[in-house]
Amino acid sequence: MAEKNIEQVTDENFQTEILDASIPALVDFWAVWCGPCRAIAPVVEELAVQYEGQLKVGKCNVDENPKTPAQFGIRAIPTLILFKKGAVVEQITGAVSKATLETAIKKAL
Amino acid sequence: METYDLIIIGGGPAGLTAGIYACRSRLNTLLIEKLTPGGQVLITDWVDNYPGFPEGISGFDLVDRMRRQAERFNLPIVSDEILSLSFDGPNKIIKGYQTSYRSRTVIIASGASHKKLGVQGEELLTGKGVSYCATCDGPFYQGQDIVVVGGGDTAVQEALYLTRFAKKVYLIHRRDQLRAAKILQEKALSHPAIEPVWKAVVEEIFGQGQVEGVKIKKLDGTPGITLTVQGAFVFIGIQPNTEWLKGVVPFNDQGFIKTNDTMATPIPGVFAAGDVRCKLLWQISTAVGDGATAAFAAERYLESL
């Protein structure tokens, strides 16, 4: 499946791609062994297209990038964090609906 | 707005099965799912009691096969969250977050979600040591001590799964014996990493930013205990996803939808199937049966119009 407008976030590029981003950024922390992560993936992909230019959307594989999730105390996935100017504005755990995510995004924009 | 013959709300085993039957009957059908098709099975590590898979199958793979099977019969699946069901003469109006839909019949297969304990610390520490999904979060507990709360099939099955990661698993149960299938009980009670704590309920989950322990109240009159653990996994049953149907279809006192044995609610053309329904046993195998029956009953109803 094509992941249009989705940034692959790693421990190495997290600072430059997300914290230093000029627009708000949403990061989906996920892993291949997590069913609900796969359930929420299409919703995240839709948001990336819908908010193109206004919101940066990234996915961070927690198996390959352990440092970044540890930094935010993540012990459950999927966890979605919304960043604005390098700060956390919202942290959502679990496969939530698109409506819930959009409400949070609209507040941050 | 298009008028469908049948709209199925929810893409778990019940909804997907209804979709397979409806499409094979050439009903103009639409399935609406909030996330990705799968429902609770998506978070089930391993399924050993669904026939046809002699070695068992992962929940994810099972439901992926059901989705592919439904797609083979051209079941359209859209992603939307349903907010309400209302009526316009014989037609059913389904209002979603994205748009509205109209149909002559509806099968409600919106499933169920995990129950919460409702104790202090649970809400605050969710995602920070409190979990309702062993397959999602188990790997974060490598070499740590955890509690699993519950005594049914799910609790015992997931406790066994979590022994792959955790060093010690306390199984907290309010009674003095488990409710889970005997085969699961035998495995759990003979497992060196699982320690049952009988006649016990969780009173509080505590920790500064992360779970550091749980306070246990004993129901047999002995003093309460505090367990130092890094995780608390809660599997104490399900609650139906029916808040959006309050006052529209009749529930039992726990919110499960009442139907007759053709899956019909008292409202003509409205059916319910799977975990959302008031019944004896909530399983993948019974959801599949409900879905088939509901689709057949919907077809009969359409023919009678």
C-alpha cells in the first residue's frame, strides 16, 4: 500500500523531522506484531493526504527505533503523539476513530 | 443518496460473514467499519477454538482471511464512524461522521469493547503500564513483573501469552477457581511463571507516570496486599458498543441488543449479530453463525416487502 505523504520517523531523524518541523506533526508509534496498529494505519494515511501542507505525518516503528518511544514513556501501541513547535500537545493511546484524531488535529492547527 | 438493500455496521467476524452471505444473494450491500475490518479478533494473539484450523491461527490472519473472502464476493467496505440510526418510513437512515447512508435493512454488528476496572489510577496510567491488549503491549514487559486481572478465557489465554515476555505473572481473580476452559486452566496453573491470587480484586493501580504496583483487596477476610509490578493487564469481560443506539433499539440491562432467534430486533428490518447481541456465548464461532442468520433473515424481510 502506498503511504503518500508519510515520513518514516527514526531515532536519527526525529529531532529534525518532527521536533524542528515548521508545521504541527503527528507521529504514529507502531509495530508489525500489533493488530490495532494495523487497524489504525488507513486512518493515519487518510489524514496525511487530507491535511497535506498543514500537518506533517510520520510513522515510527518502535522495534527499529527504541529510543524515541522510550523518551515519551510509551509502553502501549498504537500511540499517536501530536507535536507543535517541538512540544507534545496531545498523546493518544489505542486505535481511536478518525473523529477523535481530527478533533485533536484541528485544535493544534 | 443511494438506497441500499442492506447496510452492515461493523467489520468483525459477524459483519464480514453477513457480508459474504448478502453478496452471494446479490443484495446491494455496504459494510461500514470505523477502523480496519477485524474487530476484537485483531488483538487476539492466537485462536485455537475456531474450527478448520487444526494448528490454530493468529487472530490477525483469521480475520484477514475473512475480509479477503468477503472482497472476493465484491462486498464494498467503507471507513466511517456511525453516530446514529433513525427511520424515514421503512428506510433506515444511518448518520456517520463522514456522511449519511440510507438502507432498507440494517445489521448491527458493532461488537464490544473491553471493560475497565474503574479503580483509581487506571485511567491515568493507561498506556503507561495499564493495558487491555497483550499482543500490542506484551513485548514492552520483557523480564518484568505484571498482573493480569480476570479469570475467563481471555484473561487466562493472554496471561499464558504474556509469560513469553514477563518474568512473573500474577493472575488476580475474584473467585477461588477460574472460569476459563479447563484446557487453559491446566496450562496456566501448571506454568512456573504464573501465580494465581485467589479471592482478590484490584483496589488501586499506582505509580509516578508509570505503573509501579497494584493494591489488592482480599475477599476472604485476609489482609490486603500490595504487589510491586510494572504492568497491569485487564481482561474482565466486554461491554457492547451500543451507546449510539440508546432509545432506538431495546437493550438488556448491560446494553446488549435483544433479538429473537432470527437475529431480528423488534424494529422491522433491523437485525443484530455478534458480540453486540444479548446471548449466552460470545465467540468468533457464534458471531459467524449470527452473521449468516442475520443476512438470511434480512433477505427474507426484503422479499416480504
